[in-house]
Amino acid sequence: MKSVSDQLNQFGWDEWFDTKAQETNLTGNRLARVVAVDREQLLVIDESGEYRAKLAGRFLYTTEQPTDFPCVGDWVSIQYNGSDDYGIIHDVVPRKSFLRRKAAGDAVEYQMIASNIDVALIVQSCQFDFNVNRLERYLVMVRNGQVAPVVLLTKTDLITPEGLQDLIADIRSAGITADVIPLSNITGKGVNNVRDILQSGKTYCLLGSSGVGKSTLINQLIGRQILETKMVSGTGEGRHTTVRRELILLSNGAMLIDNPGMREFGIMGAEEGIGDSFADIYKLASKCKYRCGLGGHLTYFR
């Protein structure tokens, strides 16, 4: 088996991808990871650095499912030399994990959010955004994609310690056992607890509604202002600024994917994730005298 450079290991490549690349006959090809997608252009990174890429004509015209196109976090087989304007992507390495949702509108199809994620950081603010039902739906999506969840409760400076404990109690009462990290981007309290879970070579993705402080948190973790943020409104609710997904390499070697806030997301074919997050409902359903399916697709609104 072809050994992989230390540089690719730093971008998240490991033995699992080695095996999949060998099985799909990609081990002799140049490999890069997708950092950002902007319409038909992509930004990728490998041991030579970052550069732009586009899809090969064969790949573009033979790929039928939207979910089979490269998304942020994917590993791709690419043709490139330093003098080219673009790299040419020929294949996508099989995904270890993924985050996806039902595409907006009436079409019954998926939209990819990101791939090859180790941990999803699900962000809710302690004030206007807090919603246990929405949190449960995020958990279904995350677990269905074989991603581990961690819940971040932001804006703890806007509530009392007693109020924070009540919110955590609401989460536990819903049967949610994922780790919960309270934090404030204003005071900085709890931000180091987030830093402590970010491991070198691992990939994390921030998920949450608009204005909950995702970009501000990334700036805190990086230690400088690289993502645009806006002042909160007069009610204390944040304002959305992130417009595209991108993978950011942190100084400790961890990788973090920022994600635009989702006003609507649906769940399709998420029986495994639903089983994990709604075990109490499954237990009751097993006693129902009528046959009822918990699959299908559901669309939820904020």
C-alpha cells in the first residue's frame, strides 16, 4: 500500500481512507481535501498548499446524484501541477461520515452539508434560539451520518447560573446524553473547554441557527478576526454572516468547518439516528396495535 505523507495525515487522512483508496483503485493518484465549494469551483488543499479545482468533464456528466458531487471535507483524486490554473477532480474517495439534510423545497432529495466529520458541535444560544425539539432533530441528522455530537450552549452571559442549569436539565429530561459545554464569547468563559476537545488531525463542524455565535466562536478559537461577524441586535439575538461552508485549520492541527445557519432542514431515511435520539418514542411505538413507519421524510421549520 502506498504510504501517505505526514502533510495529508495532518489534514485528516488516515488508514481508513488508505484502505478505501486502495479498494477503489485511487492509491496511485494525487489526493487533496476539499476546503470550500463555491458553485462549480472548489478550493482544495494537499501537501503543496491550497489551490483551485474544478470537476473533470467525465465526472461532471456521469454523476447523477447531487450527493455524489464533492462537498467540504471530501477527499478527492485530482490532477494538478503547480503551473496549472486549476486542478482537475476525477473521483471522490468514499466518505467515512457525513452531514446531510433534505434539500429545501418539494424535491425528495438530499443536500450534503459536509463529510468526513469526527464531531459535530451543535450550537444553541441560551436565550432566543434555545429549543430542545430542534436540538433533537440536529442529533438525528448527526447520528445518522455516523458523527459524534457535542452540544454548545452559547451566550451564557445573558442568563443566570440558575437559568443555565434549568436549560441543561431540560436537555437531560429529553433523554439527550451528549456532552454539553456552556460558554460565552463575551466573557470567554467556557471557550477553553471547547479548545480542550479539539484534537489534532480530527475534523469538527459547527451546526446551528443563524446568529448563535458560531463565527465569533471560531475567531475566539483562532485568536484573531478572520471571519466576519456582526453586532448583536438590540434584543441580544445575533445576526447571520457566514455565507459558505469552509474548512479552517487551527494552530493545534484540528480542523473546523464553519456552516451557514439553517432556517429549515429536513430528515429523510434517518431511521438509525431517530432510533438513537427518540428511543422513548420507539419503545412506545413497539406497543402500538397499528403498524406505523417512523421512516420517510419530514421537513421542519425554525
